[in-house]
Amino acid sequence: MPDTPVATPDTPAAPANRKRFNAGSVATHAVLSLGALVMVFPFLWQLLTALKTLAETSRVPPTFLPDTWNWSSFDEVFTALPFREMLTNSLINTVGRTLGQLVFCSLAAYAFARMQFRGRNVLFALFLSVLMVPSSLLVLPQYDIIQSLGLLNSTPALFLPGMFSAFGTFMLRQFFLTLPKELEEAARIDGAGPFRIFWSVMLPLIRPALAALAVITAMWSWNDLLWPLVVNTDPQEMPISAGLTSLKGQYETNYPVMMAGSLIASLPMLLVYVFLQRHFVQSVALSGSKS
């Protein structure tokens, strides 16, 4: 007769692994959530103000939510201003400045970083000295140049003076200096010329830096106010940053319409940052990890 198995008491199950309560992680997430709320709150307030009536925006104390959701401000902004023309001018201004800086700054940066010529360091020091000059001091000479060219109240007047940047040249030069010289030597042995080496070998390696410069230049160009107000007085030739200032009256300001226009004007820059965010963060990481 086969032996019957002897029943053995069940062994106690191993205690489940419980995650430790990490107070530092909770505090970090709390601080980051608070910072995100602080960053998002102006956009939320902007949207809620655009949905209020003019009387609601003048209440004391102010109300957070509108009594009635008024969407007519988004229609009024297209009748109060030549909004489509201003958006087009802002787009042309931003694209012109950004492309100009990517082309000219990358060429100048490569020359200062890789090419040997007499007086290179002195000339680069003169370039950097431009960073110490306030931009407001350059308005008058730039205005005289644009006036002599007959470009006042025109779209090219918006972006021509901003197609070059000493800051962009300096930033791209630092990235070119981090690239190994062996890449250039190998391309030169294969018969590539200086421009071919720059365009096909070196420029693709600094794409994160180019994306960062594109984001910075686009945001600065889109939000520029002083130069467009000086050079263009025709509303049809103004960018949206200058056009929105005309909604502010001497005795009364239509805040719902102004907030609606500002909200629409901010959307293109948000999209630009969303699409180039990965390259922008990568460029910051590379700038901190390379000497």
C-alpha cells in the first residue's frame, strides 16, 4: 500500500514588499506641482478674463469665474484690429529673424571656432562687446539705416536689423569648440572643402544648439515691442505684439478683448516650444556636460 503523503503545515507567506515612504520625493513633487501651478495660473487667469464681460473685469474684489461665459471677445478682437495681418507680420518677422540668425550666426561661429586668421581673437572680442551695449541704444542708428533704405512701415523693417546676434554667435562657437578636430581632418583627407565640412559634417552635430537658438530667437522676436513701435506706425504693418497695445485706451481698456488677443497670440510660441522642447533640453544638458 503506497505511503500516504504526510500533511505539513503551510509555510507562512513572505511579507509583501512595501514601498518606503520617501519624504524627500513627496516634498520634491509638492514643490514641482506648486511651481507648475504658478506657471499655469497666468494663462488660466488670461482665459477666464477673456470669457468675462467688461463690467466683471472691473469688479472689486475681482471674481475668479465669470458669471456668464462670454465667447464674443474672441470675435471682437478680429474686428477691433487687423488681427490676421498682424499675425502674418509677426510670423514673417519671427521666421526672418530666426532663419537669419541660424545662418549668419552659425557661419560666424564656425569661423571663430575653427578657422585661423589674423586678428581673430580681437575681432571676436569686439563681437562680444556688443553684448554689453543696451539694445535701446541701437534703436536710433538702426532707425536711420532703415529710413535711408526707404523701408519704414514695411515688413522687412521688422526683421532685417535682428538677423544677426552676438549672443547666438557666442553660443554656437562654444558648441563648435567641443567637437573633435579629427572629424574635420578626416573630411579634409576625403577632399571636402571648408564649406562642405561646415555644412555636411559640423553643422549636423550641433542641431541641439541650433534648436535652442531657434527657440530663444523666435520667442524674443514674437514678443518684441520697442522696435516695431518705432519703425512701423501703420497698423497694417505692425506685428501682434505692437497691435495689442493699441487696445489700451486712455480712460478705459477692454480687458476681455485684450486677453483674448493675447491668448491667441501666445499659442504659436507654445507650439514652437512643444515641437523643439526635446532639442532645447538636450542642448542645455550638453552645455552642462561639456567643457
